[in-house]
Amino acid sequence: MSSGQLIGLAAAVILLGAIFAGCMVIRGKIRRFSKAAFGTESLTEGLERQADALAETPKSVSGMTRIFEPQIQRDFPDFNMVQFRNKAENFLVSAFRAITAGDAKMSGDVSADLRMQVENRVAANRAAGIREVYSNVRIHRTEITNYQKRDGKCIITFQSAVEHIHYTERDGKVLSGSRERKAQTKYNTELVYIQDETLVEFDNAVGTTCPHCGAPVRMLGNMKCEYCGIAVVPVNIKVWNLQKYYEVDYHRV
């Protein structure tokens, strides 16, 4: 072996040794970090422990009930906080069941707007060929998070801390979520009172679209859609109705 080859071999050995030493240093730092953060030297095990802990820890809701409830009571002395909080929670459970069943038919007093939201979710899942599943649903807490008076409407927003198992699957294969690990999240549900129908964005307090086909509903008194013939339920003036729900994330709070 020539001197040049020996020098090359020695350089390669030194480089490999440096890489190995660097890896050992990094590995040691990862172990120390994992031990300090998670109580175990295995980062993978530590992350799994953290995920398990998060799965068992309910989300904190933006509870502004103490601030907004007195304002609501002044505006609406007969407002029953407990009744409408329960109604919001019952709707969420009903919506999860309907989506899981792939059937938007829901029992009870559900507004056309909410039915349409659930119908659209079911239709989108069906079009994508996926099954969306909610199970083991538990609502930990519901509070008023906002109270607004604008555009002829009074809007009370309830925020619920929700626990469930949630996943989507296609042909038995999980695409998102987990069949085993619980998820903790938050949902907002909007309760609306039409205070001045002349300011609301639809004519004479009739919903703007048919809940079945989405066609516009133009005239007060039309109890059937002029396009598909399905019954249309007008929005009740000066009656509280749940009209929107959505999951809270970084984009919607």
C-alpha cells in the first residue's frame, strides 16, 4: 500500500471517528433532554408519554360566562343559561352521531342551518369515499365565550371542551386520527336571536338557502323550496336558535 493510500485511509478513519463521536454527543444530549423533559432517556417513549398525557387532559375553554351572563340577563331577563348550554352540548353529541352514521337525520329541535352543516359534512365524506367516526364522546365543560349584538342579531357563543375518539378511514385503513387514543379539542356553538329582521342578511327572516338543495329561498311564506319541493322552515323571529358550530383551532378561536 502506497503512502498516499495510507494517508487517505487514515483520513477516512479520522473522519469516521469524528462522525461517530459527534453522533454520540448528539445522542447524549437527546437522552439528557428527554430525561429532563419526560423522565425517560428514550425520546420516542417520552413523546408517547406526552401524547398519552395530552389525550387525558381536557382543553381549557375561554370562560367568559361571569362577564357576559349579567349582560345577557339585563337584555333578556328570561334567558335560561342552563337550558341553552345543555341544548348546545346535546346538539354536538347528536352531530357526531349523525356524521358517524353517515346520515344527517337528527332528532330534536335542530335548526335548518345546523342540519345543513351536518348534511354538507356527511356529503363531503361520502364524495371522498371516507368514513368519519366519533366515539366515546364526553363534554367536560361549556362556557359562554362571547356575546355580540350586530347586524340586527344577538349572538351568544358557547365554547365546549370535548373529549372523543375521532378518526377517518377508507377501506378499513385509518387516514387520520386514532382508533385507540382519545383526542381533546374545543367546539364553538353560536346561539342567535333575531332582534331586527330588517337588518339581517335575508329577507323577512327567511333562511337564504334551502337546507336540502341549497337553492335560494326568496319569499316569506314559501314553505316549500320552489326548486326541489322540500319543506323549508323559516327562522323564527325573536326566538333563540343554534345556527352554527365549528371546531376551534389556530384559525378559528
